[in-house]
Amino acid sequence: MRYWLTMRPDALLLELDEAFTSGEALARRLGVSRVAVHKRVQRLQRAGYPIESGPRGYRLRPGTPAPRPLLRRYAGPLLDEVVYLAETTSTQDAGRALAEAGAGEGALAVAERQTAGRGRRGRTWLSPTGGLYFSLVLRPELPLVALPLVSLAAGVALAEAAGVGGLKWPNDLLAPDGRKLAGVLVEADLRGEEVRYLVLGVGLNLEPPGLEDAAGLAEFAPAERADVLARFLAALEPLYLALPDPEPVRAAWRARTVTLGRTVRVHTPAGPKEGTAVDLETDGSLVLKTPRGKRTRVSAGDVEWIGGFV
């Protein structure tokens, strides 16, 4: 595994883990003085990295999604390069920069906070310190028609990693009371019929962000960010590697969705469509049964519950 740390790399971040390491040991590993280590720690703390100091030395706050904690939790094929940022505009921007620089599949950008986090259709995603924000570079050899399945697979993996809630089509994770916990954004770089790369982004609230319709995972279950991210990668791996076979994703999505069986209004680019959500097609489309009994597919749109979430 290679590590891309920040735009101004500091090797000290590679040496820090969730257990305390003495300043003397860090100084010896880095070939600097203990005073230099102390000054570098202070600089990183000011930048926003969650480094704790104590009588036994220095450590990352337990559960920090930094390179060492992540590698210890997951060492599969979907984790290769790691960019660990205190702050960025969006991890999607960082992921795209990695991909354009030639990073391979499994390059990961993770940030403590985002200043311009975004969701589907250009929406803003509030990203205060303490949430889990990351983007994963994928280079799938898939036909274009199968790309929506990547997003659905990510939604399933997110639900498994969080351990609570259900999926609202196409890939929002809702808390048990219907508030939004997390979202998935997949951006593709295409050259004609060729998929150059995908950047798969996830934003997960650990604490409620202060919006009426948003929830935090900590309200429902104890969670450490590094654990959730590692579980996400482990859950995504078999679904992603099985593509383009849609059946594993369809079966897993059906088992975790709160969309099927509900009367919904889907706001599509062509206008709203209403009906009962009855199935998921092999291409990821949502199948609606209209009040007149006609079945219709919806390939893109935003779902609104008719009658509310109950």
C-alpha cells in the first residue's frame, strides 16, 4: 500500500496509530529531535488532524480513518493508495485528482471535513468535523449499462457497514425513523463507450448535523469511523467483484430497502411519476406500478414518500 497524506506530506502521520507512541520513539524513527516531533504534532493539530498528546506520547484519536488504522482493519483489493486530509473542498475532488494522476483502483481519499461537500444533482452536503467523508477510485471493466449497479452496491455496503437503517432508492441510507444518515455519489469519467474511472463518494453523519431531516449514526449505535469504513470496503468487495452479474446486488438491495412496497412520487428529469415501488430491474431501474396497474421503469430521480415515512 502506498500513502498520499496531504498536499504537504508529513511522514509523522505515517508513524502515528491509535496507541500512544513516545516522542523519543517517533524522533528515532524519523531521524529528528523530540522537540521537532513536538512542533510537528502541534502543526498537524492546528491543521485539524485528531492527534492526542499525553504522558505516554502521541496518538491518533481512536477510530480515526487514517492509513495505519485502516490498513489494520482491511487489507483487501479495494484499498491501495490513501490520501488522508484534514480539510478539502470535497473528497470527490481529491479522488478525481488521484485518478487523473494515474492512481489505480482502490485509491482512497478521506477527509476530516469538507468545505464544499456535494451530493447527487449538485446538492450541498454539510461536512462538519467528526463525520465520515471519503471517495474511492474504481476502474471497472463494465458496460455502461451496468454502472448504476456500482452505486446500488455501494448503498448496500453502506447499510451493512452502518448496521442500522434502510435504503431509499437509489442509494440514500435512512435512519429507522426515516431521517437521512448517509448518501452515495458516483461520478464517472467516460471516453465514448469506455469507462476510464469512477469516483465513488460517501458522506455519513456520525452526529446529527443540525438539520430537521438528517440523523447521526451515533444516535442509534456506537460507531468508530475507521471501523465503519473498513466494514464498507469489506461489504462492497464481493458485490463489486461479482459485477456485471446484477443478481447479488439486486438480492442484497431488496433485503435492505425501505422503498419497495411504498407508494411514492419519483421526481425524474421528464417530470414526476407516481405509483407503488414494486421491484428493482437488472439495470438498477426502479419499477413502479401505477394506480391504473401499469408497470413503468424509472432510471433516475428522487423518491418522495406519498403519505410520509411510517
